[in-house]
Amino acid sequence: MASPRSIAAASSLGRRRAFTLIEVLVAIVIAGVTITAIYTIFRRQSKQLAFDQLQAEMNQSMRFATDMVTRSIRLAGYGTGGYVSGVMGPTNPGIGSEGLLLPAVVAWDGNGPNGTDAITVVHADPSMMMDTDSTSVPPCNTTSVRVRPGMLDHSQKLQQLNAGDLLICFDYADIRGVETYLWSITGSPDLGSGDIPITDNSALSDYAAVCPSGENLSPVLTCSRAVVNTFYVDDVDDGIGPGSPAHPTLMLDMNMSWPSDDDVPLVDNIEDFQIEYCLADPTSDTANCADATSWVDGSAVNVNQAHLVWMARVMMTVRSSREDQGGAYRNQRQGLSNRSGGSGEDSYYRQYLTTEVTLRNIRYQAVL
């Protein structure tokens, strides 16, 4: 039988192994505070990570969009004298009706219903240069242009031309300055003779003004496949293209028929796209940049010796792909150029970029 002393010792040991209610409550409070702190840190880190991911996404979208647009603008006018006469002239629907020649870079002001601009860039493909056969002097209303298939790599270049492509030819020998012609290719080139079938441009007023019926083209032209790129923002849910107000998309058109289902989506969430022409003012040491007026009605840039188009200013607004977590962050789209800012706030993040691109290949006189 256990002694009273051993029983008391066991009872004391049992009491020492138990927690009091106060100790339990203190432990619960400490654990709660610790868990709350860890959760708060986790939530903040999650929000910061989401914010950083959205910022990185916007940075990448802005870099890609800017690189695509500015690279094309830098090539604007390569192989031209600044203007192009032919299938994109003012007698064509949507290009104008006032007898203006198409320049190598055209800014369309307020192209979309939401006020975004568009820009069309024209240049020759540097990798496709070919000289015409000097023994063949085609008339201005010609339906074919002949190059020498046996010269250099002309045969390989001819094989890359297809019906529906555009042919650009420029004449450096014209006493009026460089003249540039643009035709549509109507069929596959003849690899034996070097003939490239093209449309008859004689009915187009801008073409007829520089190459009237009864006259001939120059004996030697430098020709290439024409690159005609139009950049615009699709922000309308009209069933054409992937863009919508919720997901505005920067698009690329390469066949002068924008918007259309075959246009290429480049970058999502480009919310605004504005273009300005920058004119070299002889009375000032700095360029004067102003809103790029629309060419649609043919009233935009008129020839004037007092000013020189020197640069194109490109402005973009890129928006995050989703809104702020919890919606605590609020802002509204800022205005760019002649487009005013948004009318209400939302929880999207936005970045803005303005860059100026020198038009190295063209120097055409203009006023706005």
C-alpha cells in the first residue's frame, strides 16, 4: 500500500503537467496574433506579387508594341520620294478624294469610334530589290513590268511574288525628283521572261498626274515588293477581330483592308494609340508636334515649303489584363494628344509611353 507521501507527490506531479485556463487563453491569443500577422504578410506579398506580375506584363506589352510600330515607322518611305502614286491613291475608297498623293506614312486621326488613331506605313522590302530590263520601256498604262531574271538573284526574288502582292517601283531619273509607283500584282511572274503582271493604273488620278496616258515609264526602275502596314486598335466588339472594350488589341493589317478577319493581333490591352506629326519649324530650333489630322477626307497634309515633316510622335496607353485585387486601387485613363481622358474610375493599372521616331527616309513638305 502506497504511503501518504507518495500519493501527495503523484498528485503534485499531475498538477504541474496541466495548463491553467489563463495559460490556454494567452496561448490562443499569441497564436491568433501570429497567424494574423503571417496571413497579413502573405496577403500583402500575394498582392505585391500580383502587382509586380501586372507591371511586368504591361512593360513587356509596351516594349513589344513600341518596337513593332517604331521599327516600321523608321522604314517608312524607304524606296520612295515620300509619296506613292497608284493603287493607294486618292481615287480609292477610304483614302481621300482631293487629289492628294499618298505619303509614305499616313496618320488616321480618331480612326476608331472610341477615338484611337491608326497609322499606315509604306516602304519597299529591302531584301527584294530588282532592276527592270533597260531594253523594255513600258508605257504608263502598262499591265506588266519586266525585270531581268538572270541578273543576280532576281529569279529567286521573282518566285516570292504572288498575285495580290503589291509592287513598288521608284524612278530616280525623273527630272521632277524621285517618282514612286504602286501596282497590284495580278498573277504569278513569268520566270522565263521576268514579266510581272500588274494592274493598269492609268485610270487613277494621282498616277495619271505623274505618268499620263501616252507617255512612258523610265527605262530603268528599281522595284521591290511593297510593304504596306497599318497599325490600329481594335476596341469594338463587332465580330471582326479579337478586340473588344474589355480587351482592346493592337492590330496589324498588311493588305489595305482594315479592319478585317485576316489582320494580325499583336498586343492585348493597348487602350489608346495616338499619332502626331512633328514639323521642323524654320523659325524655331525645336520641332513642332501637332495632332495628326485624318487623311480620310483628303484634307490633312498639304504641300507647303514653310514646314517639313521631321518626326512622328507615337503615344500609347497600356492597361493591365485584370483589375486590382479587392478593387482598392482606383484611377481613370489619362488623355493623350487630342483624345480626352476616361469619364470614370476603375481598378485597372495603366502605363503611358511617348516616343518620337525620325522619318529618315522621307522629307516631304507639309502643314497641318
